[in-house]
Amino acid sequence: MKTNPFRFSVYKSGIGVILSRICGLFRDISIASFFGATKITDIFFIAFAIPNLFRALFAEGALASAFVPIFSDKLARNRYSALKYLSSLISIIFIITVIIVFIFIIFSKYIIIFFMPGYYEQQEVLKTGSMLLKILMPYLPIITICGLLS
């Protein structure tokens, strides 16, 4: 009896997603046990969530949904045209995300205040959040392009 290769890939993908979620749970448990539920962990999670929010918007949102059918159509017609389209899209996405990174680095304190208004009076917390955001934002162009290519 032949097995369906599509069925196997669905199981493999599902197992990968489950393992990823379990690893994420263990990561969060480890962070909570090591650092506790403090202002600093709140700031870290917010500073880490901001680039991931934009990654989800750019790489896994409507752009990826629109990209796949257009790229597939171009690839079926002309490989060179498809690769030129991919190259152009990567260049544009890279430029847009780098501009966003610079804007977020310049206005990092205000971005943190926007996402964490409860800490408005605590300047030390905002300073730490601003610093973490400046460190984590350059992750955006790289992960966006990786997400688009996946």
C-alpha cells in the first residue's frame, strides 16, 4: 500500500509546530523563573514583540498571501521574470523595513511609551525599554526577508 507524501508532510509540519510551541512555553517558563515577573521582563517582552509585530505584518500577512500566487504565476511563465520580481520585492521590503528600524530607533522612547503607557512616570523603565528596542529592531529586516522567502 502506497503512502501519500502530502499526508506525511502535513504530519511533519504539524509536529514541527507543536514542538515549536512547546519550546516557546519552556522559554517563557525559564525566563519567568530566572528573572521573575518584573518590569524588566515586561519591557523585554514588549521590545521583542514590536519587531515581531512588523514581521508578521510584512512577511506573514497580506504581502505573503499576495506574493505566492504572483510569484508562482511568473515562475510558470518565465523563470527570469520570477527571479527579477523576487529580487525587486526583497529590495523594496528591505528598504522599507530599514526605514522603519531607523524611525523606531530615533523615536524609541515614544514607541515604548505608546506600547507601555502604564510606565510613563518611570523614566528608568522607559530608558531601559528604549535601549532594548534599539538593540532588537535591527532584527526586523533580516527576519522579514527570511519570512518572505519561507
